[in-house]
Amino acid sequence: MNSVKILASVIMLALLSGCAPVISENVLKTVDRSIEFKAVAADPARYIGKSVVFGGTIIRVENFENITVMEVVQEGLNSQLKPVAQEESAGRFLVRFKEFKDPAIFSAGKHITVAGVVTGTETRPLGKATYRYPVLEPEEHYLWEPSDYDRGRTSVGIGIGFGF
């Protein structure tokens, strides 16, 4: 009977660890999860200094002297803080890293989750118009690799044997 309890405990720990957020608990304690991206995009000045967590698809990465600016199309986040709802984007935001981020690694089309502080706005051209981007200074981020990111399905597998 003890071996059944141990096996059940191991399975529960494995399942729970697969559902854990990708941003550390310490950083998440500083984030105001009630702040939605839509509200920040509408009035960024109101949220300057607030800690938030947003995610989405990287559009562009620009490297300057001592900083990297990343443009991201916002997407909704699931319980792991994984971007999941591209069709429901409320806009775009910029992430201003204080170090070099290689655009070969942080490439357009990859997905990212960022926990950070709203520091203001930046107006840039977008097509033939201008767009006011909320700007985040990241405290922590997670770059989703394509193997981590399967938008179309959720899967949980438990078993013994071979898989292909």
C-alpha cells in the first residue's frame, strides 16, 4: 500500500510541476495580476511603476548600444503564463532589456512571457501610421521554444513503453 501512495505522490508532483508558471514565485509576488494589457495600452501613464506580466509573439528585435528593444504582439496567457490567444491581441508592447539579446535566438515569430515594470510609452511608425507602445523594463522573462509551444492541443501522457 505504501508503494501505491508513493507512486500517486510522484504522479501528482509531475502533473503539478507541468502546470507551474514560468516566472519565479518571488517575481510573481510583485506583479499586480489584476492589471490587464488592454488597460495599460489604453492609458500607459496611469500604470507607470506598476509590475505586470504580459506575453506574446516577438515581431522585431533591435540592438542598440547597451540595450535591446523587443517589439511584441500581446496575446492572452494561460495558467503557465504561456501566450495562447493570438487572435485576441489587444495591441503591441516594447520590452527594453539593459543587455544584448541575440536576434538569432530571440527571433521574430517566437513567443515570450515578460514580467516587468511599466516605464512609459514610445511612439513609433507602424505602417503608414504611428503607434504608442507601452514600454516594459523586464525583471524576468521566458522565451518559449517551439517544442514548448503547441497552440493547437493540450496533452498529458502517463504510461510505460516506447513512443515514436
